[in-house]
Amino acid sequence: MTVSPLRKLGSSDLEVFPLSLGGNVFGWTADESQSFAVLDAYAAAGGNFLDTADSYSAWVDGNSGGESETVIGKWLAARGNRDDLVIATKVSQHPDFPGLTATNIKAAADASLQRLGTDHIDLYYTHFDKTEVPVEEIIGALDELVKAGKVRAIGASNISAARLAESLAFSDREGLARYVALQPQYNLVSRDTYEGELEAVAAREGLAAVPYYALASGFLTGKYRPGATVDSPRAAAGAGKHLDTERGQKVLAALDDIAESHRVPVATVALAWLASRPTVAAPIASARTVEQLPALLGVAELVLTQEEAARLTEASA
């Protein structure tokens, strides 16, 4: 009997694959046919958790935002598999729907639903918190979407521990929809972006963490090495900068040893460490090509020993 790798997402009734497939590349570095191939391969491997945002990929010349959702929507329509998937998207950064006012949240959700070609979003995140908007207004709007059946569960990304705690307390006090997931930046070379107060709130309140930049923009795949030239749109963003740090070098050395002992790619080990951390349900990673997927999907099968996890934790301290 095969044990299902699906994990419960916080206090929600959603069950997700331990790797969330990042949709930031769809409509950007992966065209529609490449995106469909990656989505097909992910689903065929048992993957069910897609992560996108209404703003992906507005930063590309000629794009207006929503390209990733549109690609996913076309794929869902072509495959007829909407009910098999947990779709997560986000609000606050689309050029036409900026911010987190109640009016904007509801309008942006309708636009996302249209692009995705569905009547509900499984997990709806506030993409970047807007502290000028009271949590009461944000939670109130999200609760309306849940009550209307347009959203099943809500989450927050890029939010302070204080605002997260305030939001949860308001939800509890008023009996409104409550955040079940948190999307922080978190990986072996970026631990203080989550560990500490934010992680403490998530643990105390039963939230599932779904970390982004799980592979540090590619550094934790092991492709950045001294003297190596990497052809990647994100290389210029400084993924290779970690090579110049003692921590980066220690992390790579530990990853190399553990990957060799398990005969798996370095990226699989980096994701497995993340997946083993308290509160983490599923790291997010994206693939431009089908060939990049196996290293990511391996997280569903690789279980690190306590010693291996401790070595990585120590190397990344």
C-alpha cells in the first residue's frame, strides 16, 4: 500500500503535495507549450499544489500582469482537471489592482477567477501586506470572498509577525475567516526571514508555512560554483553572491555530501531540509523545463536522517 505524500495545510481541509509548483515562470521564461509540459509532468507525478499571483509577470516588457494565471487557466480547461488541484494565487501587486483595500481585494479576486477560468480559488494570499490598511478591512473583505464561495482558504505573504498576530486575533474575535497559511521567504541561506517571531506566531496559531525562494533563486541547486557561468534571468539578481560567504560555502559542502550519499540532486536535499522544518507544509519551487522537475519532485520521497538535517541546520546558522 502506497502512503499518500499529501500534507494537511494548516487548519484548512486542503491537502497538498509537499512541493508547490511555482507559476512565476509561466508566461515569462516558459512559454505556453513549455508551461503545459511542466504542468503535465508535475500532475503526472502526483503534484496538486500550484502557486501563482495576479501580478505574474507584470515586470516583463509587453506583459500587463496575470499571464501566469491565464496560462494555468488554459491548461486547466484543456485537461479538465480543476478539481484535482489546489490553486493558490495572491492579491496586492497587479498594476490594475494594487493594494489591499476591500474594494480592490474583491475586484482582483474576480479578475483572477476569470483568468484562471474557475469559480473558486483554493488559497488566496495577501501578496504584500499594506500597513496603511487596517487588518479589519483586509480580513473583512477576505471573509466575504470565503462566504461567497469564491475562496476556500486564506493566507498571508510578506507580513510582519505583529500584523499577522493582529489579523488572527481579529478573525478569532469576530468569528471571520482566518489565515491558514503563511508564505515567507525561507531557505538554507535565508533563515532570519522566517525563523524567530514570524515562525513563532505560525507555530502557536497552527499556520502552515509555504516558503518561497526555497532554492535561493537557484543557488541551492548547486549550479553556482566558483568560476562557473550560469545562463539564467535570475543570475543577475545575485544568486551567486552566496558563494562569497562562509555560510554559502558551508551549506554547499554539506549539501554535496548528503546528495552524494543519497544519490540525489543537491536541490532535492535543500528542499528536503526545508520540508522537514517545523510548520513547513510545502516549499515552492519553479521549473522552466520538464528536465528541471525531477530534482524538485524528489522532495516527496527523500527523508533526511536527524544527523543530516542537523548538519544542514548547523552549516546554515
